[in-house]
Amino acid sequence: MKRLVSGILAALLAVTAFSACNTNSPASSGDATSGASSTEASSGDAQKEPVTIQFWTSFTGPDGEYARDITNRFNEMDNGITVEFDAMGADILTEKLATALSTGNAPALTFQFNLQVGTHGKNDTMRDLSDFWEKTGVDKDDFMEESITALQYDGKQIMLPFHWYSTYLYWNKDLFEAAGLDPETPPTTWDEVYTMAEQITDPSKNVYGIGFPTSGAVPWFYSIMRSNGGDFFDTENMKSVLDSPENLETLKWIQDIAQKGFTPANNTGADLDNIMMADQLGMYVNGPWLSTGLRDNEINFGVTGMPAGKKDTIGVAEEYGFAVPKSTPDDQVEAAYEYIAYWYTPEIASEWCLKNGYPPFIKSLVENEDIKNDEYVSIFSQMEDYGEVSCVGLTTGQQIQSDVLFPMVENIMAGNDAQAELTKASEEIDGILATEK
């Protein structure tokens, strides 16, 4: 038993270390305003026995209070279902869930990251949720395709979408103006990012043009490399395609920015967040959550979609989903499905988007007037045009990101030979991918 717990825990910890919106309904009942049709139908079923389910999450901030309030409202409905909402830190959830899965004492419902899909799929720890759409009447076709496929493994729906996001380019309008740039015109290409970063950088004032973190951050380099025509994996043959001319050119471009001092050296994502909020960083790639901190610190900033590369415009997308452990009894699965369907109703989905700043993954909700009129969520919704989920179906995706790719970028930024680091990283990826076969 200890070996099984250790195996599941190690796989989940590898992921944890990397530390939903219109009045049209996503349901397929034919009533464009009744997204809760399946939930309402069930509430009138007097035959059903009361059911209580546990929902384990890692919501410990303001989002936790929003989610708990939504859950309380669901519990007040006359449907015989009570959801016990249990929020804990991400590390605690990982350890607690690993033990619970191995002993058959898992909750009926939990909250997991897309890079955990492969681990759960390979270990067969979660139920296949492919029948959710038919059993609830929620319209699968109204969900953005990648929000669903990113949570699949070997043809099985390991998770259902909870929220997703991509990366965006933030810029400091005051620093743009001080550098003689138009504060209302951000760069639209990575070449423009380079030029503007050079103009903004002022060592005498500890002002930097752009922030490139070397750990503890979204894999920002993925977006640039993919936009310039590079790639990382051939998942069909389970081998690396990292060592390419396109990727070498991009990495030399990143190295040039670092060596010329346009970005602070050896900084984590948290470090650069603080530098951005101290009015000392001109541009920075990050997720939607950064907007709250910048507003709280009264930074005069703008945010836009990702810049274009030589071949495309791509931003790395990440997603969290609902997961139902294999040990969950059928009556609790049914209750969990009703609860999930409640989150997909227009009222709840739009509320969650607007309160947390996450873009919607339900197509019909993108045109919601509140979303369109929200200064930030409307911009974050642009990810539909360029968001790309990485490492789909891999159990080793996070290991590759944290143990290979980030160190490679860090070494290149420090001045190491870019080709040598690229070749070394590609060989390391091949070794890791061999364990997937």
C-alpha cells in the first residue's frame, strides 16, 4: 500500500510543483435561457434519496469564498443534494488526495490541473466522464473544443472544464511614456517587444524593458518558440523535436535580451510580479490573476493578447477541471453531475468569470454584454484565438517543464552556449519520454 501511495503522490507532486459567459444556455434543451434545465428537472424528483458528497479543492483565496457561496446556493435548492465544500492548500490537496485514492476513501469530486490528466489516466484513478453530456443535457458543442480535449486521456474524459486561462502581455503605460513610446499602443510582434524593451530599459533607475522569469512561472518561452515555428514533442512517436533551427534562433533572441540587461537576471515569477508592481518593469507575460495585483497597487497598466511570432500567434493555455474518483458510488456520481451542470448555467458561469477574471470556455457566453464590457475579461477572452494547451496526454509534462525546459532557458540567459543547451535538453526529454512508452 505504501508503494502505491508513494507512486501516486510522486506523480501528483510533480504537477503541483508548477504551481466560464452570456445569457444563452450551454444546455441542449432547446430553451436558450434555461441553462439549469437538468438541475431543475431533478429537483422535482420526489423518489430520490438525499445524497451528500464531498468536493475537495485548493481554493484558499478570494476565489474560495466565491466558490463556497456558489456551493451554498446550490445546497439551498430542493434537489436532495448537499455538497460539502472543503478547501485546502494545493500541496495538502495533492498529498491528501494521493492517500485517499490509494485507499478508496477519496471524495466524490475534486479539482485538478490539466497536467494531471495523464497521471490519472495512466493510473486509472478517475472515472471516465464522457457520459456527462448525455446524462445532464449540457450541450458539449457549446464548449470550446480544446477545453474538452485537453482533459482527455486515451479517449476517456478524465476531467470536465472548471476554468481555463492563457498568457497575456502586460505593459506599464507610465514607463512607455517615459521612454517616448505611445502608452496606448502595445507591441503586436515579438520583434516590437525587443525594440520597445531596449527603449524602456534604464539601468540608472533599475527599470527593465521586459521580465523573463527562470522558474516559478508560466512557461512563457513556450509561446515565443511555438509562435516562431518551433515545437517540443512528437507525442505520436514519443520523442523530442526540441533541437531545431527555429528553436535555436528563438533561444538566441532570448539570450540577447538577457545579456543586454533588458530583463532582470535570475528572477522567479514572484520576483517579477513584485518588480512589475513596483513600477520598474515595462512589459511582462503572465496570466489573468496579475491584473488584480496591479490594480491594487495602482499601477497604470494595459494588457493585451500575445504578440505574433514569425509563423503564428500562440499563448500557452492551462486549465483546471472537475474530476470524479473511481471509488465514487453511482448515486454520488449522479449528484456530482448535477452540481457540475449547475456551474455551467449562464448565471453561475458568468458570475465566476467576472469575479475572478477568467475567460469563458463556453462559446455562447463570449458575447455576454457584461463580459464584453469588462475591461479585462474581454481581453482575456481573446485566448480563444491563440491559446494552446501543452503536454496533452503526457504524464511527464510537468517534469519536462520544471526539470528540463526552465533550466535550459536559465542557462542560456546566463550566457551558456545555446546550441549545446538545446541539444542537452532535447536528449533529456527523449529519456523522460521513454518512460511514457
